[in-house]
Amino acid sequence: MQIIDGKAVAAEIKKQIAAEVAEIVNAGGKRPHLAAILVGHDGGSETYVAHKVKACAECGFESTLIRYESDVTEAELLAKIEELNQNDSIDGFIVQLPLPKHINEQKVIEAVSYKKDVDGFHPINVGRMSIGLPCFVSATPKGIVELLKFYKIETLGKSCVVLGRSNIVGKPVASLMMQKGMDATVTVCHSRTKNLKEICRNADIIIAALGSPEFVTADMVKDGAVIVDVGTTRVPSTETKSGFKLKGDVKFDEVAPKCSYITPVPGGVGPMTICSLMINTLAAGKKLYYK
């Protein structure tokens, strides 16, 4: 069994990005600039955005953090998004989700220009991704694919089960895994799937993205399977100073001994999600996909 070390892979990729940015700047080019909008004070969102700002510094990017209290109006938020769309100094930007209930998240996602949508959530980017055209790919699915490639894990013709059908992870990662170059045979399972254990037991690769702590147990996994755990649920814990710890969707201690490869939580997919955002920001700065 080998641990897939997302932290180490992300550090290596960020080093490569920083070297490329230094070359661009030395040649008189523009330093990539990422902006983030953070609404309210959700603990998870605060942490994620802080990590993103730190990653920008490591990659040599400029970054701008725009904060709003949770009572910001939808109109005010949409006006700021339009301002960022028109601002040529900003190459890409994100609106950190989730948003307060009075704001329509889908309206916000569609308001971000697809040319600056480094989160890869805009319907134009999602559509282009699904038919294999160049675009910004959603960060977590992109990070998963990068990890599998980095470890040279065979996907061609393999049976891949995706647990979860969210627009942010489940659907896009299923689409990426079946595309040419990955060539896996993909089954997407969800809360209405029958015979779930049997389906999982036949899988060569399981990508668990349910948000249900320790859902995947040893009796669902065949010997030698590859397990990618996307879950990051904060659960109360007396073992940590913060009073909580992150749990994945996989019961790691009992599943790991059966696997050929497995991602830990934390330190697996999480660092690669932020790293993928950096890859997208560099692409935005270079105008790789859209002029």
C-alpha cells in the first residue's frame, strides 16, 4: 500500500509554477493576479481562502482578497463581480462558496466571466470540459487527475466508481476519468444507487466524494484497489486544540491495508485542489484558453 502524498505533489507543482512566473516577469511579462471574494466568516471558507492567498505568494502571483459581511446584498455582490470581470489587471477570480442563503449561488457562478472563471464552475467551462475542449477545469477534479498522473496509476480500461454526483466534484471527475487519455470505464453512484457495496467491490479505482465521514469501509473495497478520498468533514474531536478534526469519506485505518494506493485526509486531495487553482490562474495569466 502506498500513500498518495498530495502535499508533496502540490509543493513540486507550485515550485514549477513559481519558476515559470519568474521567467515571465523577467521577460517583461505580467505577473498573474488572482482575486477572491469572501462573504461572511464561515470557518472552513476562511481557512480555504487563507491557504489560497498563501499559495499565490508561493507561486509568485499577485492576490487580492475582497471581504463582505454575510448581510451583503446579492445586487452589491453581482456589481463587484462585474467590476472584476472588467478589470484587466485581474486574470482570474473566485467567489468562495458556500454563500449566505439570501444569495442565489447559481446566479453568482454565471455572473463570473467564463474567461476569468478559474474555479471552473461557469456553464461554458463545464460544457467545454465535458466535450474535451480546452478550458478551466474545476479544481478538485483537476487535482485528482493530476495526482493519478503523477503516481503513474493505470486508468486505461479500469473500472472507476465515483461516489457522489455533485456539480463540483462527482459529475466533472466522472467526465474527466472517461475522457481520452484517462480512458476509464466509469460508474457514478449516489444515495439512490442499489447494490452499492457490490458495485464498489468490483472497482479498480474508487473516488469517494459524498461528504459522509467514513462511509467507505473495508467490505466495500477489493484487494489492490486505488482509493481517492475527497471527503473533508469537520467532526468534533477531543484530540485536537481546535476541538475538531477532518474526516474523509473512507474509513482509512481499515481500508488502507487492502489498497495499492490511497489518499489520506488531510494531505491528499485537499492540497491538490488549491494547487489546481494555481495552475488555472497561471493559464488565465497566459491567456491559454481565452483571449
